[in-house]
Amino acid sequence: MNRVIVGLSGGVDSSVAALILKKKGYEVIGIYLKNNYKNSFCDWEEESISALMVSQQLGIPFYIFDITNYYKKIIFDYTINEYIGGKTPNPDVLCNNKIKFNILIKKSGILKADYIATGHYVRKKKNCIAGKTMFKLFTALDNKKDQSYFLCNLNQNQIKKSLFPLGKLNKENVRKIAESSQLINAKRKDSQGICFLGKINLSTVIKNKRNNKLGKIILINKNCKVYKKKILYGRSTIEKLYILSQKIKYRPKYGQIIGYHKGVYYFTKGQRKGLKIGGLSQPIFVIEKDLKQNILYVGLGNHHPGLFNYVIFIKKENITWIYTKYKNLISKKNPFKVKSKIRSRQRFKMASLYNIKQGIYIYFHSPQRALSEGQYIVLYFRNELICSCLYT
């Protein structure tokens, strides 16, 4: 009988994952990862009690492991430092790779388990190439619940050791399974917020680490010269991509001061709320941040050209491949068409990849809104997750 460790969060998804695996004949062990860091807004006591009660219902062993110090160093400090550095991080992606799957696999060795399992909505398949076994990740059958985006940084060993029982189910079916088995958390609401953080007020945390410093808010007109079309005639495709991928360098003289803010690190690109400026014909959005001069550049209207990107460049060291098949294919074929996501809940957007020695250019077939440094662009071939790209 194969033994599997299931990461129980206290929610219905991981509970049903454990239930399904037990019904399939696995020897199931439940584990709750406790984070009691003072700045976390997760109610670990309530969650762990829910996980314990489900384990008792299923008749499986249950353990709690404290990851507070590890979490603070790997996730919390990273997230806050990225925001202070002007970036927009995605701690959930890092959390899965460095915390959840990493720790569960380590515990599987101690508890002599063959696999680990989670309640993520994603599918896994085994593939044999030239006698070598590799593992693939695919989007869940329920597009609304698909969580492949958050698993884009998993490595082959992590995927090999993992089971995803919910990949072929939709949320409604999961609820029905929980209710038919009378699980105590069958109607519990889904958790919200950042991995192990919950609904944290990042502004409050940042404020405790940085003194507020008054800075200018400068409005850039949509007809500003920085948006004039660049001369691309006679250039090669790669030269055109290079020119189009260059980030706009805004200067105070390009716009007009319309107000003041208390720190650029409180804002992200595309943000509308919190600027506290009224009386304009349309809402304003953050289009860029200048950390050195403590300036927020904003644009008027939801379709301001400063909000959109057509082309970005990703350095090869910032690309995480699920396995090397597509890396080799992309290197041989320019362009290579893929599906892309810059946010987890976004619909797929078509893109073309152009490979050069230093990395890849991503050309989006439709402009992408508010793409910020620190975000992940996750790429798919059909419904297969092939790699993640960290935009810097």
C-alpha cells in the first residue's frame, strides 16, 4: 500500500483530496503547516482544528509542523522587501515551491511516504522520452478553479512526488463529495489572501519598516512624446523586439504635478485606489514609479498608453522550465506560439516567443495591462504548463 502525506489547510479542497486518496486505497497522513508569525493574518488555530477534525472523520494520523521562522525568512521578508524595492511580487508562487512542496517532501522522507498531495486544481501526467521518465503539468478541467499558475516554479522531483486528486473535478463536485461524506468543513468558505498571510494590510507593514516621505504625483498626457511610434523600418525582427521592449524612462518635465503621495512603495502599476486626487475628467492610474526621486507617474483613463506592454524581454536565468523539451523546441523555432498568463485569474492570451542567446522576447498578440517588475508570466503550450518567466 502506498503512503501519501496530504497537506491539510483546514479547507474543503485539501480535505476532499485526502478523502479521495483514502478511498483509492492509499495510506493517508494529514499534515498542517502552522505559521504563527506575528504579522500573519491567518487564523492557524481555527484552520488546524478544522484539519484535525477532518482527519478524525477520515481516521487518518494527523501532525502539525511549525514553519513560522522558515516562512518569515523565505516568504514574508521577501514579499515586503520586493514591495519596498518597487516591485510587485507573487509570494504564492514562491510559497508553493519553497514552503509547501519543499517541506511536505522533506516530511515524506521522515514519515516514509511515497507521495505528497495537495488540494490544488491541476493535472499531472507522466511522459517517457528516449527511455527517460518526465512529468508534465496541465490546467485543471475546471478553468475557473485552475491553479497551475501558482505551481509554475515546481521542479521535476516535486512534480514526480506529488498527487493532485482534484485536477479533473470542478468546485461544485468537490462540495458535493464533501457533503455526501459529511465532512465538517463541507460548506466552509474558500480562503482568501496571500499564502500563509491571509488578508494582510501590506501598507501597514511597509509603514512600520519605512518612514513616510512626501513625493510628487505627476500626470503624463497620453500624447506625450515618449509614446510616439518608434522608427522600425529596415530593422530585423530581433532589433524591432529590442526597441519595443525598452522600458519608458519618464522625467518630471514630461508632465505636470497634480498632487502628492506618502511613498511610492505603497503603490503598484495599474493601481487606481489610494491616490486621493479628484476633479479630473477620468480616473487616474499609476503607470510608473521612480524610487530614487520618490515620484509617482500617473495616466488619465483606463486606456492610457503607459499602462500597456506589447513586448518584454526575459533573461534566461529568470526562466524556470518544467522540463527541457520546450526549451529545446523554442530555441529552434522563431517565433514559437504559446498561451500566456500574467495573472492567475486572467484568461489565456496568445503570445509569440523569440529566442536569443541571453533569453527570450515575449510578443503579446494583444497588449497586456499593468505588467510590473516582480510578476510572473506563465507560459503554456495548448493546456500544458511549460515554464514561468520572472519579469525584472
